Amino acid sequence: MKYWSYAITVVIAAAFVACGPSTKDIKEKNKEIQIKDSLALKVATTPTLDCLPVFIAKEKGIFDTLQVDVSVKEMNAALDCEEMLRKNEVELAFSDLMRTERLKRKGIALEYVTATNAYWQFILNHKARLTDGKQLGDKMIAMARYSATDYLATLGIDSMKPSNSVFRVQVNDVIVRLMMLLNNEMDAVMLPEPQATTARLDKHPVVMDSRDKGIWLGVVAARPSRIADNFRQQQVRRFVEAYNSACDSISHYGMQHYAGIIKAYCHVDDATVKALPKISFPHVAAPRQRDIDRTHNVTWRTN
């Protein structure tokens, strides 16, 4: 009886194997996926609100309607976006002018598809009883080196004039940066939206906002060599059309209409989405020359 039970099991297993995909089928499928991905316009994003038009265009089928295949590469750090762009792993990447202009000075050719509405806030840790930037002497601030957050941290520290040096801690992952503040592991942080809203909800005070200084450093950058042929240029034109359409949709319906998308891509909760400030999403436009000029002759500090 045991023999027949075993034999039946073997026959059933063999039938499943016979019905399953062969090694050849799997290889061909993987090849199809690789070809499809190579043809797609690849865009590196971070879990931040400046990327929202791309998230909406993907989730609401705007890219599909315009017949442009866009592959969104979700990163948690702008540094990772920069690396993917530098290594030609993506055609477009969300970044900031401090990063991209530095790459250009290193000889990497870049051009700008658009400026973005990204802004950053200098936020203190209320659990550490910090209420004024003057208290930051011998304290730590989390930011990303050679970036908008590094530059803006310097502006804030210089204007607040703490009694002693402020120690800059490189934390590239924006979500980790937020969690270090919430878990009382960092004295101050530089945060974009929606992470800044989460911090404010936890009663951490904002002592500087880049918008108040009239500074707009967010950009979507591209490698010219990656978008030189007619096929890629058409993709970029349709990407721009989709981006603008998504911006119009946000203006019409409001960000709350896209709460689910914000939660999914930015990894925040309902309370954060409900508390988001009103933010405008302009159409595609080149970065301002005065913002580009800010990147010239920057002195990067270690403290």
C-alpha cells in the first residue's frame, strides 16, 4: 500500500513539473522583461512630494494614455538617484542643483528636464529640549553631504550662530533621517515634504524654511547621451506632457485626492497626509539661473 501511495505521489509531482514552465520558457520570459525595461524611460525618484506628479502619472494611467512606457525606480536617497544617473542606469532622476552642478563640474554631462517644487526645513528635536538654533553648539544635525540639505544647513547654522561647532552627520536616506529625529537619536535634521510634516506633527520646531529664503534647488536631471535619439526624445516629450497633466490634476483635485498614492510612495500615515500644507505644482520649467548661480564657489564644511 505504501508503495502505491509513493508511486502516485511521484506521478502527480511529475505531472506538475511537466505542466510547469521549462527553463527555456523562463529564460525567454526574462529576456522579454529585460528588453521591455531597456526600452522604458527609467526615472529615479525619492519618497518625497516633489516626485508626486510622476507617481500620479504612473498610478492613474496618464503615461499609458500618452503611450509612453515609464519605469519608476524608487530610491530612499537622492544620492542613490544621482548614482543611477551617473552610471547611466536611468534616463532621468530627481535631484537638486547642488548635487547635479557638482557632477557637471566633475565632467559628467547633464541637462535639466525641469525644476521642481522641492523645499527643505531645518527642524530641531523638541525631545532634546531644543527650541532655538543657538542651542545647537556641540549638537548633531542629519543631512546629506554635497547636497541641498548640506548647503541649507550651513545657511541656517550661520544665521543662528550657535556658540560652538555643529556636527554634520551624513544620513542619505530621508526616511532614516526622519526616524532618527522621531526616536530622539538626532538633535536636528533637514527634511523635505512630506517627512517635514510628520516631524511637525510630533511637535518638532522648524527654525528655517528654504522657501523663506527664496531658494529653489529641486530638479529633474537627464544624461544627454541617454536621450539623444528620436525614440528617447519622443519619450521625454510625452513624459513632460504627462507630468504637466498630473500637475493640473493636483491643482484641480488637491493633494488629499491622492492620499493613497502619497501614503504608498512616501511611506507616511493618514495623519501626515491630512496635515500637509497647500503646495503648488507648476508645469515643467527650467531652473532659475540665480539658483544655479548659488552652486558656484560653495565651501563645503565638515562642522
